[in-house]
Amino acid sequence: MSETIQRLETDVAAIKATLATLAPMIVRIDERLAHMATKAEVTDQFSKVTFDLSGIKSDVRVLKWQVGALMAIAVVIGLPSLWLLVRTAAKVGTLFG
């Protein structure tokens, strides 16, 4: 019986030593977890970012239409003006002479 008690005391001492080294680690982990976001907070932020991105996508879509329209207007106005400029320069003789 004395051997069993001695072995138990040795095991308990080892367990206490292990717990003494684990306690500060647990405290550090707990401190880190206090600063981390919960799943609900991450989901909320994700939905906000997704909503913001959808707004940006629609703004880009409108901008594409505006740029396309401006390019079409530039082509419609620019080509006749360029033709007129080349024609006038050819008549004056400054283009290829």
C-alpha cells in the first residue's frame, strides 16, 4: 500500500507541475481570444462588405455605359471633323505636298 501511495504522490506532483506550466498558457490564450471576433461579427462584416461591393459593381456598370456613350459621341463628332480637316488640308496643299 505504501508503494501505491508513493506512486500516487509522484503522479500528483507531476500533474501539479504540468498544470503550473499550462496555467500561464491558458491565460495567454484567453487574452488572445478576447480580442478575436465571434462568428456573428465576422458574418455581419462580410455582409456589409458584400453589400458595398454590389454597390460598387453597379456604379462601374453605369460608368461603363457613360464611357461607351462618350466614345460613340466622340466617333460621331470626330470622324466628320477629321474628314473635313484632311479635305481642307488637301485642298490647301499642306497635307502631302
